[in-house]
Amino acid sequence: MYLCFLTEHQLGWKPMDKVYLAPRNLRNGYYTLYAEYSHARQVKRIPTGARCASSNWCVTSRKAIGTGAKEINAQVQPVLDTLKAQVQHLYLQNGSLYPPVEQLNRHRASLEHTLQAVSTEPPLRQVLTEWMATKVDWKTTTRRSYTTLHNNIRDFERAKRTTWYLSSLTNADIRTWQTWLKDNKHGKDGSVGYADSVLEKRLRLLRTFLGKRHAPQVNLDDEATKRLHQIMLTTPVVLTPAELEALAALPLTTGSRLDRVRDLALLQSFCGLRISDMKRLETRFVCEGFISLNMWKSGTKAVWVHIPIFPHAARVLAKYTVAGELKLKTFSDQKFNDYFKELCQLVPALLRTHLQEYSRHGVRGVRKQAKWLYLTSHSLRRTFVTMCLELGFSAHEIMSWSGHTDWKSFQRYVGKAQQRPDAASDFARRWEERRLVREQSASEYAVSMQLEPPEASSTALAPR
């Protein structure tokens, strides 16, 4: 790579005078195109591998025009740009003097020698593919994630016309890759850039790989190899008890697709299992009023949980237990999310507009749309956590049911408590009850100490 901190005008550098595209060897109406550098009546000619019809060659602009011109110009431009960069590098090195063709030949030969040395090393993507092939015990989701990482690197290399090697990879390269993932379109939907959470996942996978396959110029402790933006956690969307009751009361045909989806949604809302764990749920995991199984998440260790079977969950389990065998009829993750959204549209309360805070690439905002659009299968797991907290269960107890092992990750599952219009009066009632309990305790203590009970203060602190 050649770096120049002065403009071409300041340097007197005029590449079109010395480096240009030239049509040569006209045969059967077609030119062969070369990138050329001329100096002191000597010419360095480099083939581009492109041919152009004589009728499509523009002498003034020195490029192809008309039908097929876009493909031809795209093919020759990298060769022309490389030659310009090499000549400009020598031009600066010589003190603003154009290099002789002989000097350019020596310079190109030294570059080719360096490239041949690098070419003996396999590209990073090849090393990644070979490393993935050794992981025979990987789950399908893990392998799919690393395949997506491989494709991201491939698309980046094509867009930037570069190739990553472990020996030459730097922290700056990783930061540039992150910026490209954030700013460019990915996927079939054509959305612009990856969200912060997806970007963080891609970077985590790359860091894991680089931890196993050493890149000498990469420092994993450097800020450049960490996520580009701090992920701003927003309050998750959860279902309220009233919405769950409305969902349960929907008049659906027994055994229909939406009826099965509703049963799975209610079971997940009242036991907190992930959809992947629901697929594994069998009779042997249900015993003595508890669901006991190893709850696992991709990339983490399995956690053994004992979830009490609440009445709502018990009714669903009983419905799908035939001859003592539990036979839940589940769906794929994507289909369940699609069917669940379809089901939620039947609940009037979920059709109302919901304001949701979000953060994308460090910029916070508020999204306004119907609540059902926010809901997924994971919303039901968050509903379970939030509902248990509102019912007064301790966070430690709920974490033992949900399988969370640290408080930070647990907090991400806590939804915003329902705003009640009677919150102020309820606070006053609880305050008064607590004050009466304190006075009663003081009176009982005074009696036990054979002292006069204190008179109730007329100026007792009351809530405003």
C-alpha cells in the first residue's frame, strides 16, 4: 500500500500524462487493452486481460464506452490503479522525479517476490475453514454462526479487493472490517448495516478463532479488536398478565395450528424455557411438580435447572400427555415466531401502538409500532422472568429457574413493570400498613420491658 499525504496538484503529479490505458493489436475489430507507463521514450506495458471493440473505444477519455463498457472498465481499472500507485511511490521517492522504466521494473520485481513469499501462506478464510472442519462436536447453530463469519470476511475481501492472512492481519484491519459491516448492506433484505448486537457476535467469533490460531500482529486486548459500539440495552418487551389471560381465552379450534402455538406460548411464559429446550422436553424431565433438565445455550456450559410447575404450565403439560407420555408438538424457531405473531394479532390489546426505546450504532431512539410486531419466542422467556419478579419472588430464586448464572445477563430479561393508575394510592396504603406494624412492634417491646407504651404521634410521617 502506498500512502501519500500531499495532493497530486501540490506534487505536480499528473498520472494521465504518464500512466494511461492504451488499445493495441487490432485484430478482427477488437483491441487488446494495456496499462502503460511512458518516460524518456521508453514504455512499460502491462496486459489487463481485457479486449474492446474498436467501435466502443473512446480516444478522448481513454476508456470503453457503449455495450459491455462497464464490465471492461471494471476489469482494467485495478491494473491501471496498481500501476499508478507504483509509479507515484517511485515519483515521491525520487523527489518529484518520474522514475525510469528500468527502476519501475526493479520495483515491480521486488513486489512480486514479496507477493510470492506471502502466497505460500494460506489465506485466513482457508485456515478458518480447516479449523471449523476439526470441530466435529459443534452444534448446528455454532457451525452456522462461523459459516456466516466466513461469508462476512469473504464479502469484505471482495469489496475491498484484499485478502486476509494471519501473518499480516492487524488491529486496524479488524476495525475497518467492523466499520464495513456496520455501514454496508448485508443479507437478502438489503438493510443497511448490522445491528450492534449482531456486530458484537461476529467480533466475538473472530476473537475466539484468533485466540486459537495466532495472528502475530493482532492484540486481542486492544480496543480496536473490541466491539465498535457499546451495546445499549433497551427494556425488553413482555406480555402483561392481562394480555396472557386474553391469549388463553381466545376461541381457537382444539388441535389447530394456532391452538398448538398458544399452548407452547403459555407453557414457555410460565416455565421460562427457551424454545430449543421446549423441543427437548420429555416425560422423564417432569417429576414431582418440577421440570428438571440441563438448560443449554450455544457457546456456554449447560446449567441444571429445577423449575416449579405452575398451574398454567401444568394444564398445558396435562393436555399433551397421552398414556403417561408427554408429546409436545413443536415448530422450528422461525415458524414458531411467524405463527406466534399471527396469533398475537387476534388479541386486541396487542394491536395497540407501543413505544419502544432502541439503540443502533450508538444512536438511541424510540420506535412506535403495534406491540405484536416486537414479540418473539424469547419475549415469552422474558415475560416469565418479569412476571415472577412482580409476584414477589427473589431474583436469586428466579435465576435458579431461568438458568442465568450472572446478574448482568439476568437484567437483560427484566421487562418494564406495568404502569398502574393506582400506584400512588397503593404506595400510601403500603406506607400506612408499614407504619402501623412499626408502632405495634414498639408497643409490644415496651410491654415486654414493662414500660409505658408510647403514644401514637399525631405528626407521624405520611406520604404526600
